[in-house]
Amino acid sequence: MSGKLVIGVDIGGTKVAAGLVSAQGEILQQARVPMVSTGDAATGLAAVTRAVRDILRNARDPQVSAIGVCCPGPLDPKTGVVINPPNLTCWRQFPLADAIAQTFGIPVAVDNDANAAALAETLWGAASGYRHVFYGTIGTGIGTGIVLDGRIYEGATGAAGEGGHMGIDINGPTCPCGKRGCIEVLASGPGIAKRARKKLMDGRNSKLLELSHGNSEDVTSEMVSQAYRSGDVVATEVMQETLRALAYWLGNIIDLLDPDIIVLGGGVANMFRDLLDDIRRRLRGACVNPSAQHIPIVLARYGEDAGIAGAAALVRAQAASSAVATLTQTK
Amino acid sequence: MSGKLVIGVDIGGTKVAAGLVSAQGEILQQARVPMVSTGDAATGLAAVTRAVRDILRNARDPQVSAIGVCCPGPLDPKTGVVINPPNLTCWRQFPLADAIAQTFGIPVAVDNDANAAALAETLWGAASGYRHVFYGTIGTGIGTGIVLDGRIYEGATGAAGEGGHMGIDINGPTCPCGKRGCIEVLASGPGIAKRARKKLMDGRNSKLLELSHGNSEDVTSEMVSQAYRSGDVVATEVMQETLRALAYWLGNIIDLLDPDIIVLGGGVANMFRDLLDDIRRRLRGACVNPSAQHIPIVLARYGEDAGIAGAAALVRAQAASSAVATLTQTK
């Protein structure tokens, strides 16, 4: 594996994004193609192949040493087999890493997007130089990844790091996952919007009514953030509740994992970019770790491109470590 | 380090227990001396020295290669320095490992009791042969330890594995640690008793009144267990609530850590010895890990002796691994 460039492929339910990524984690070039996630396995694979070919065709230096792929789980990162992602019904027990490796003749690694993004932040981003990293991406959902000693912590079956479904309110609202009071159902974008809408339906007056043109059903987390910045009382309450929930959740994670750093990405994390110190202050009552106040809580380097960078990191990290046994190699 | 025997020392607020431990984790011999936890550092150390000397004096084969010590935290397992345990005011920033090593001239390792017990279960007990182990001891408090790839996971500062203060009810009762709804305040022995007493004070009739001779203030978790076995409705409710809380908490841990096995020790875990399958069933709604149903939940091998065995495991594991750099060695 001598090339300096790798390709990172980010597979979603509606599109495949691929990028040419340097040894420093810079995304030099990108391609996007639509994903047919409900078709047969070959059609799904064809979208991936097309995105990679687009990159190779346009690359000035087509010396690519490996392809990293991030894909919705559940999947087995050790074998590169995609098990049964709810949003990608085209693949059931599909050997994605092997299939791509056979097409391009170079090593391929596969993992889920939050794990991959956690690794990209550790290799090249906000957690560069840190040993034990907890990463959370807070947006439509909450995905998390754990990097210990520079490697993704996969757990016994590859299912570790699902921190978004850790519950903090045993009597709270039910998450689509079936559990009550997951942090995802409370602090994701839709969770924030839902709590705001409930306050409006309780008859509270708020700038949110104006922002949603009187349709409280249309309130989004972005509107909550906007109303909060203008001093709106209801939006401020919702933001405070969210901060409290996030600090309580991070306190749990700190007490269990004692990380060197916490990196937060995603749209909701961005909403809270000026409030990270507030979260840190709230940690005082949210964990017993005596060093909690000193754990940096920082924003991720990668935003929309976290998937591409993360996918590239999967093969970069393997090239740099002895973990090549977990890499699917053909030819 | 050639000897087959090591000494494990379990330091508590009122006593020091030491044991001679074989390479198979058998406790061959024990000694107990009172601990003066409120005196000066030397007096505290003298109790430890006396317990170790008692063992050496009575040992048939006094070929002891190392001494492992478990001690209430916070402490730094890398340096063996005890920081400021609330129940051992004799030691403040005290280099316990160094002090013992200087006295006996053999290697000494120090860690907290739950971490040490987790390691003993992994080396010799219920988790023998498993890779990633989550251990919880549920009694007066709830202590936990994480073993990954055969080693205690210490985290960035040695403070990892404090799972007893993970919160599952952000609006729940306040724990002495200052956080609301920790699993410790809900499911420890005192937590169980408190919930039962509250039901009695609400005017509920129960066999618990008879067991406590009409003094509901005297109800203990043991009485709850006894009343439950005789079919008492109030006690059954308290047990069900506790099972629900424990399953929710373990679900969180499974989603974050995806362990190969969960080992539970301590008096309260024993109360639930016939209900572990019930906890496993409840995991269905308590985590997203698709393999959660297959994670064994088992009782610990070590009971009262978990501290001695755990302390011994600290030096056994180091003898068997390359982690000797973390061991305090003198002479």
C-alpha cells in the first residue's frame, strides 16, 4: 500500500458520495451519484462503482491505494458484510467490501458512518493527538463512535459505540428504536423541534409561531435556534432542556469511558457551538469523574464531508497499523 | 517474577483483608486486621503491612512474587498513588504502591476494588475466556469495571468504569454523588429499601411491615427479597422496578460497549440470581444491539473475597502481559 491517496465512499439511502482523500485528510475531489437503495444488490453496488469511477476518471494522480466505505449499519466491520440496514434494503448479508475489492483490485474496509467519522477526527481532525476519543454527531439522529488507542472500538460483535440510544429518562418519550428516553429522541433535531411544538400546543406564545407562519407543526430545530438567539423564552427553555440532557448523557459517557476528548459534529452540535462551555459547566453535577472539567468538548473538523473523510480514515488507519488482518484484500 | 503465589490485599474503611492467592485464583489463606482510616498515613500503612506479614508468617510456601492491592478511589493505577478517598482520610496523595514495595521488596500494583474484581472474574472466574467483560457489583453501592482484551480499561486518567453513577432518570432522586437518578441510588441495597419504605409510608399494606416489626424505617433490601419470595405485592413491585432499572442501565452499557459477557456480583445481584433471565428478556426493549439476547449475564465467582482475588489479579495479569511498565517495582 504505497499510494498517498485513498478514496472514501459515503453510502446513504438516497446518494453515494465519494472523495479523493490525501494523507493529511484533505478531500481533494468529490463525486456524487444517486443511490437506488430499494433495488437489487447489483444495482446498489453499481452506484458505488460509478462514484468511484467518477473519481478515478477525473483524478490527476490516479494512484489510489485503497477504498474505505462507510455505510448505514448493522454491518460487520471485520468481514465487510452489510447485514440488514433499514434504509438500504438492496443489501441483505451482502459482502460489500469483497464486492468492491473485486471490482477495483485494491483493499477495501467498511464501517458505519459514526465510527468512521470518529476515526477521521482522531487521525486528522479535532481529536488529532488524543488517545481515547468519544465522537458524537447530533443531527436528524445521534450517532456516536469510540476510538481507543487510535483504533475504532468495535466491541464483541461490531455493535459498540451506539451511544445515541443510551437512555437518560427511563420514563421519557419512546424512541423509534423502542426504548424510552434515548438521548436521540430528546436531543436530536426532530427531538428538539418536537419539544418546542409541544410547548406551543400548550398555548405558549413564542417567536416560533411567527417563524413557522403560525403552523406550529412546521417548527424545526433551526427555528428554535433562531428564536433562542433573539431571546425568545420558549426557545430558550427548549435549548436549556437540551443542554441539560446532553450534559447528563455526556456525564454518563465520561463516567464509563473517561475519554481524553469529546468531539461533537452535526447540525445540532453546530447550533450549540457557543454553548459548549455551558455543557462543560453542567458536567459538575453530571458525573463523578474528578477531571471532567478538563476534558475538552470541541466541534468536529468535518461537517457534511464527515462520511467521506471517515471512510478514507478506515483505510488510512489500517495502512498505518498492524490491523491489516481486518482488511479485505483481493488480487 | 517466578513465584507461583501472590498476595492480594483488600483495603476498606474499617479493615484490611489479605490473602495468599494461587495461579488459579484460589485463596489459600487469609488474614484480617482493623484499619485506622482516619489516622495518619503511617498508621494506615501499618495495617496493610501487618496483614501482609500475617500471611507471610503463616504461609507454608512463603515464595510470594508480588502484592496486588485494591483500595477505594480516587487513585492513579499507573503510579499507585492514592488521591483522596472519602473513606480513607489517612491517605492524601499517598504513594501506596511505592510504600508497600519498599517494605517488602517485591512489585506492587494498586487499583480500585471494582476494576480489580472485574479482572479476577476475567482471569479466573465467571468471565474466564471472554474478551470484553463488563462487571458490576451491586450491594451497598454499585461499582463497575471494564476489561477489554484482558486488561482493565482505565481511560484517560484512570477514572473509567464508574458505571454505578451512570444516570437513567434525569428527573429521578438525587444520589449522594450529586447527580439525579444514578443507577446506584435506584438499584443498590439502600436504594431498593428506600423505595420499599416509601410505599409503606404511602399506606400500603405488606409483609414488610411484619418483617420489620412494624418499623417501616427498618426495612432492608434483604427483607424486600424475603417478602418477594413469599408473594408480597409491594415487594414484587419493588423488585420489578429494580429489574426494569437494571435492564435499562445494562442496555445502555451494551449499546456503548457491546461486551462479550456481563458479570454481576454483590449482595443485591445475589437477590436477583433467579431473575437474570428476566433482565435479559427486558433487554429487548432496552438497547439496539441485535445480539443483546445472546450476551451472557452471569453471577460472579467471587463474593466476599472479590477484593482479595481482584487485588491478586492485578499482579497476575501484569506478570502475564507486557504491561509491566505500569507496575511499581523497587529493588
